[in-house]
Amino acid sequence: MRAPRLPSSAPPALEPGVCHIWWARPESATETLLELLDEREQRRYASYRERRDRDRFLVACGLMRVVLGQQLEQQPSSVTLLRDCTTCGRPHGKPRLPPGSPRIELSVSHGGDRIAVALAYGAALGVDVEPIIATLPVDELAPHVLMSEEAMELEGWSGLRRVEALLRYWTRKEAVVKATGKGLATPLCGFAVTSPADPPDVIAWPSMPGGERVWLYDLHPGAGHVASLAVLGPPLEVMELDSAGLLELDGGGPDRGRR
């Protein structure tokens, strides 16, 4: 797998036509990042019972603010993120900047030992990362994820490769519904993507918003994980970046101020 590259000093400026994928790990959680969270985020952080879940959420929130602060030339602590769900109004929606801000679109995902933050100018994004777990109940999950043709394709895989194949379908589809904003309104088994063995693409979709094309990209989260990115509109150049150095510059590595 191609490894995400680590910025040598300042992170690259986000340019139109480019999508940045920032990768992080739960071990980057620090007290400094915790101070960046707003009141709602701090309450949500405290609600997680498992430390690993808290760390993933903390790093995702902190990384978004650090990266946006760099791009907007603001202190990370001054970056405001809105999360109100467009359906129910609760603070669990897709993160976005307030009205009047530069139109930087965001998507975030965390699973296993990986956190992904995607951002691009003026293009709806969806990113999803999942850990490869050998005991994943593939037969139970497949009917909720796959159309009949995809289920037949999955039968050609076995063992851990079958788990990875299902997760490839899963992340590609989850990325699409995140990008389109359809959420639960479009079940994953209600549309089709290409086989895990083929380049990613959407091949059957009930109704594309505004007639826009969906572009799919397989990402490179590293061993033990599968990840995908979906983009609405024109295709983007995808740049995968390692946030370790960036987060250390903004508040420490895994041994500084851990909670």
C-alpha cells in the first residue's frame, strides 16, 4: 500500500481541484486537543465509556480544527464547526463551517486505529474507514450492504479476503451516502458499486442529486483497515497526508498530556 506522506514543515495549502485526506491515530489524543473542543463536543467526548472511543473522537475533532486553522489562517481554537443534523437538529450531523466562511467541505470518519479527515473546496465529500476484523459476521451483514449481484460476487471470496471484500463494498457505499447526504434514506443495499477487485465506481444508483456524478476512490489507511472516499461533481486529485507531525506541532505526541 502507498503510505500517506508526512508534511516536511507547514502542511500544503488546499487548492481547488484537490482533496486532502489527513490520517491520524487515537494515540495522538492530548490535553491540548481537548482544549480545542466546544461545549457540545466536550459533552459528547465525556459520554463515551471506552477510552479508545473517546480518543478517536477527540483526535477527529482536534485534527479538523488544526487543519482548518492552517488553511483559514486562524488559531485552531477560533475555528467554529457546525454539526446540527439537517433532519432532527441534534449535534451529530456532518461537520461544516458557518455561513459566510470559505466553502471548504468536510467529512470525517474513525474506526479501529485510524481517523480520517477529508476536506476540499466546493465539492461534497464522504469518507469512511473501517477496521478489518477476522470475526466480522459477514453472512449477517451482507444482506444489509449488498445487492444480489454483489452478494454473488462476494461468494467468490473466502477467509479474511472475504471480510476485506465486504468492507470494501461497505466503505465505498458509506462514503457515497455521506457525500450525497442521503444517510439512512438510501440503504447500502439499495445501490451498487463495482467489485472490490475492480476500480471503484457507482454502477447503479436510484436517483443522483442534481444529476451530479459520484467519483469513488480507494484510500490507503495502512494495514488492517479499508477506506474509501466519494466526491460529488468533477473528479479531484486526492492527496493523503499523515497528521502525526502536524498534531505534535500543535500540542504533543502520544506521551504528552494523555487522558
